[in-house]
Amino acid sequence: MLALAPDASSLRAAQSLASGGSWPLAGAGDGDAVWGECLGSAATPYRTAVDLSGPAYRCSCPSRKFPCKHALALLLLWSGGGIANHAAAPEWAATWLRGVRGGGEPPRDRGVPGGRPPGPAQLRRAQQREARVAAGLAELDRWLRDQVRQGLAASQRAGYRHWDEIAARLVDAQAPGLAERLRALAAVPHSGPGWEGRLLEEYALLRLLATAYRAQPALSPAQRDTIRSRIGFTVRQAEVLASATPVRDRWHVLARRDLDQDRIRTRRVWLRGARTGRFALVLSFAAVGESLDNSLTIGTVTDADLAFYPAAVPLRALVATRYDTVKAGAPAGAAIGGLLTEYATALGQDPWLDTWPALLEVTPARVPLPCVSDAAGGALPLHPGAADCWPLFALSGGRPVTVAGEWTPRGLWPLTAWAQGGMVVRL
Amino acid sequence: MSEPEGRGAAWTEERRRSDEGRKHLEGAPEASGRTLSTWDLVTASLIGTERSAVPTAGTPGVLIPDLASPGQDPAAVLLDRAALLTAARRAGRRPDQAELPPVCELDSRPVVRPAAARRLARMLRGEHPDLLAEWLAAVAARGLRLPPQLLPALLDRARRGRSADGSVARLVAEAGGPRVRWLAGLNPDWEFVLAESLAGEEAWRLGTASQRRAYLTALRAHDPGAARELITGGWAAAGPEERVMFVSVVAEGLSLADEPLLEAALDDGAAFVRKMAAEVLAALPGSALSQRMAERARRWLRMEEGPRGPRLVFFPPAGSDAAMRRDGITPSSGPRASQSADQTGLMLETVARTPLRTWTEEFGMTAAQIVAVPAGDWAPSLFIGWCRAAFSQRDQEWVTALINRALTGWALVTGALAELSRLIRQADPRLGAPDVLPGPVPEAPLALRHEIEVLRFRYEMLKELAHDHGDG
């Protein structure tokens, strides 16, 4: 069910609303429907209804996300058994449900691609958001300059609240992407030697994002998409599926990484097309403790259409149509020089890219630091967070192995390796 | 550059560590005032632009347009330059150099199948860890090789549990082969395993207790006489722990030729050596001890026909004599043990050392029939005694009968469960195959269900290692 969430921030917002206290009125029944009134920031409660057979959603809130956090919260509450069955839906919910089921054509209030063009109310909301984001970015820019003016040396003694406060203001400014980036920075001053340089780099890239947002008119549409998605403007899945040209290929499922942040688990699955040579990233989200999407199995090859989100360097994608999945051996790994060139080219389009898919043919080594080395003699360090990665080392026995992982400015994070004979090993 | 006040040694240390960070960051030996490096900006940003000027020099290879207009906030200028340098540094990264490790010699044995590798990973995460040694021994015995990616976790595990169970370290060394020795050469934490890699006679002369045992067991399997000679020759010099090990090795491939050695061990100075010798002798068909035990057992335990069918009745002896004690039948421990506790002890010890054939021959019934005969208050001790006998005599018919009995509703006393647990770890793993054993009765305790689960786990783990393994 949580796979319905358009992004992690919606899910997080929904979780905080998914308690009985936020819903003075809530019920389920009338065929397959859930409805409720949610106390929000507005004077009157938002009215939310979900037709489970669709599923179709309706909410009186101004959010442009689809489904919105209220609809998600209602579903969470319902699936947790927090909503009792009611004999009849209130009039407003019943009317909408009749509309959905009656004519076959649900009343498309919002969020359905190919539906009506945005009405004046939607345009006004969009403009309001742009204004809020612009104000939030101006505030972020001031904050960043203050940090540099006063000196970063104090950051090591500052608690996480130092970043949480500015992050919270950016959430209010409807820039959740930036907020997440800022929250993650609280760990940097404790990330070992060289933290000062890493913190400055992150601050510099954040200011670059603020500057780039202001400079949007001078940029290409793809660059604008990149900037907006990094700030936290989401593109609906339905919109991606409707507008992107599907890329059909035999996608090798290379690697997977799950990250927990703020009660939300994010799963990153990396794919590589056999024909196109393109990399793709499929994201899924779940609450901590719940299971994540398992449909892409490491080591298999899936023949599928992928729809890429619009970006200067398109990586994130949705599986639009899946035709077939077969077992596969090891993919062909590249040399280190090739990886670095690819990454450099991508950075030219998107300087904020700090996680890049790596598929290498390398020998792990430990001197002078845990690293991997290729046939040309070049080496890349392992990410300090990936520890010593002894399993990768043991697997290689001093011979080259194919490794898939994430390349970051701090080093390679190995995730998958293929043993002799092609057996896939998750690290 | 002047140092900010009040920082002193901590500041110097921070600088020093940061300098290391810089070398790592830049990959260049020196970035002095002539060219602008990220580090110059980091230094300025640490102090703050309130107290430090923004460095302005150019950087080779990076074209920095003069973004700063007059009067612009120095902090903004610094951040913009840092952004450019960050992108340039990330994009311009060159590969480092590394020193490759030696290449490990190849192991021609096939690696275990992926399902078996997954099971090993589960065991290492804490699922039935006590079965690890059996699993490792089965891998080694079938000429298979351990999955290399799990060797680090196995070595850590063997290191932690080294004193408790030395056999894991030896089995990891054996089934891991050259890859284990290669890893041990690269991580001092794992060097201990090299001592477990001795082969042949060296293992006997210089090896650890576990290796000596393994050597002797292997020798016993293909030349029982040679093993017996080695034991006889080493007996006088061996400590009690090793003498127990000797006796337990002799228990495999037992023949009447072993009787003199074991009879002599009945007079050993250490009680647990005597006990073990008595158990092994009881398992030896035709041994004098087994005949003495059978004679006592027939006298003390009889089947009587009652109004509701047959029942077992015990006629305990008045006390123990020297001959009984020599054969391992000792009264209950504790000087003030009650008479009934004493009799329970005698009965238990007697049954535990009586050849199980005695009962089937005497009563003309199968093991399954005998264990089902009511025995009143004696039933728990009788069950424990039979469990011990089945364990030391490795009698699968009795093992099966006793496990079945436990599953079909008889309330187990605590001591019986411990015996059963031992039995289940030695039982033929085929008993764990689906539908071989009846499901436990509804009121069966959780601990019993757990024991049956152990049997199932053993069955599955050994089945995974059998014949055709998928990948070379």
C-alpha cells in the first residue's frame, strides 16, 4: 500500500497524521471505501475519501501531490485497524463515491494526466508554492553565508538541531528535497578527518542550487527539471508514465541499497540496460519495519519498458511494462577510467550528483587503504562507511571480480559481486 | 595566518588531521599560495570570512570567472568558488595507486550450492548455531568448499568461540582450504587458524587437541588397529581429558579387540574416564561388561502381565557393591540421598549401560512396543536411561522409538528433555524428513517443538549438501 506514496516526504507526513487524534471523523464501508475528516492547518478540516477498488482518491486539501498525505494517512490508519466500519458514508463522501462508480469516469479533480488543463485555482496554488520556495531559498542562502562568515569550526560542537531548524523552515517553504539534504549534514562534522572540506562542499553546492533556482529562465528544460527535483518538486508517477518515451531493454538488476531515514526506508535498485548501456535507478519507499518492493531481484535480467523521470542526467525511472525476467550471469564490468569519465560527464550536467552507479572489473586490495584496483593499475578507495568489506576481499582471492556499487566523492560503496561461475553475492 | 585565540593544542591537532585530509583530497603534494585549492577555501571558511580574507588566486585547469562583483558578500564569493572547485575536483579525479595482495592458490573442490550458502549465512546470524560444526564437517566430508564471501564471518565466529569449541576452527580451516590460509596471512586476527592447517602426522605430533582428535578419528576409520596402538602407546603420558578423547574415538568402529583397552580404563583414576569406558563397553556386543549388565538388568526389570495389559516392574537391589561400581553403576550423589533417590539412580545407571538388545530379546518385542509399556513412577528414569543407552550405543531403532514416544503425548521431565536433545543431534537426519515423525501432540511443550525443529533443520542442511552441486 505504501508503494502508492509519490515520494518519501509524503509518506513521512502521512505517518505523522495517521493517528486517531488527527481524524475526529473517520469511517469505512459503503462498498470498498474509506473516508474521514482530518484536522490540518486550515480552519475547516480537510475531507478525504479513498475508493479502494480503484484506487481513487479525493481530498479537499490544496496539495498537488497525488495521492496527498491525507489520503495516505487515511489508508495507513485504516490498514492499521484504526478505522471502524460505518453503516453509511456522510453525504459529501457518498456523492463523490457515486461519481467515481457511476459513470465509469471518475471526477478528475486533479492529478490525472491527460485530464483537464490546470484551472485558475491550481495555477494560483502553483504560483504560491513558487513564491514560498523562492523565499525559503533566499533564507537558506542567508543561512549558508552566515555559516561561512562565522566560521565552520563551530559546527563540530553544534548538535543536530543546528541543521534541523533550517531544515524545518525549508519544509515549511515546501522544499523537502533541500530539507532532507540539510538534515543529512548533521553527520558530516563527525565523519572523520577532512569533515571541514566535506561540509564546505555541501554548503557550496546548496548555495549553487539556490542560485540555479533563481537562474531558471536561462537554463534548459532538463536542467530546470534537475534543479526542481533536487529542491523537492515531485513529478507524479502517472505524469512520468504518460510523458516519457519508454526505453525498452534487457535490464540487468545490479545492486540494491536500503537506507533508513526519519522512520522511512528508501530502497535504491540500480539497473543497467544490455542494449543501451544506460543505467537506471528505481526507488521505492516503506515505513521502517515494513517490507520494501521486492520485484527486482539482484542478478536477474528483466525485459521491460522503463520510463525515466525528466532530468539533465536521467537516472531515476519507473518500470512501466515488464515482459519477462530471467536468471543471468555476471555483467561485464568496466575499467576505473571509464567510470570516472562517465561520472565527470554527468557532473557537467548535474553538479549535485553524488551517487553514481559503478560496474567494475577490479581486484580488491588493502594497501595503502581498502580499495579496488583495475587491470590498468588505477585504484579507487572504498567508502569508509562500507568498512573493510572483507567479504568482497575473500571472494576475490586476489583475482579480479565484477563489482557493482555506488561511486561517491568519498569512495566506492560495493553492493554486489559476482563469484567465479557467475554466482551473485550481495555484500 | 593568525590562529584564533583560545584554541591551542586542540586547534593544532585539528589542523594536522585536516592537513592529512587535504593531501587525500587534493592528491597533490603542495597547494601553496600561488594557486587556489579547495583547502585554502576550507581554511578560510573554518575561521570565517569575518576574520579572514577570501583567497583569490587562480587554479590551474579550472577557469574561475570573476563572479565577485565589487562589494559582494565575501561569504558568498567563497561559497561560489568552493562550488566550482568542488565540481572540478570531483570531475577531475584521477585513479589512485594500490598494492595488490598475493594471488590465492586455487581450490579445485566445488563450492557448496547457493541454498547451502544462504543457510550458512543464517546460522552465522544465530539460527541453530550449535549445528555449525556438524554442517562444516559434512561440507569437508563431501569434498566441498565453503563459500568464500562468508569466510570472514566464519573466522570471526571461530575466533570468538575458540575455547568453547575448537572443532569449528579446525573445520573452517579444512573446508575453507587455501582461501582461509590466504585470509589469515592478511589479517592478524585470523592467524590462529594457521595452527589448524597442519596435515598428516604433523597434526598428531604438533597439532591442537582438536587436530589430534581429527587425526586419530581418521586413522581409526581406515586402520582401527593402528589407532588402537597409537592410543595404547600414548595412554600413560596422556592427561585425563585426552584419555576421555581416546575412549570416545574407540567408540567408533568398536570390536572385541578393543575390550582389553577399555576394561583397563574401567580402573582409571579419573571418574569420567571410567564412566565413558563403561558406556562404550556396554555398546560392544559380546563384551564381558555388556554381559554382566544384561544379567543384572534381567534380574531387576521385568515385564508383568497385569489386568490392563503388560507393565514394567522394577526390583531394585538393596545397594551397590564394588563390582557394580566398577561397571559405572554408582548410587546417587550426595551422602544423604534418600533410599528411593538411590534406587532411581541405580536403575538409571543400569539401564543406561545395558545393551539395548537385551530388552528386545528378553521381552520379544520391538523397541517401539517396549517404550510404550506403562512403567508407573519409574517411567521418567527408564526413559532417561534408554536415551543414554541409545545415544552411546548409536542404536537408531531405539532413537526413533524414543523420539516417537516423546512426540505422542508423554509429559517429559526436565532431565528427559536434555537427553532427548542430545539424541536428536545424533539421530539419523532422515528422521527430520517431512512426514517421517508424527506431529507433536497439541500439549507438547515449546522446548520439544524446538527439538523437532532441530531435526528438521539437520535433515534439510545435510540434504542441501548431498550430491549434485550446481556451480563449480
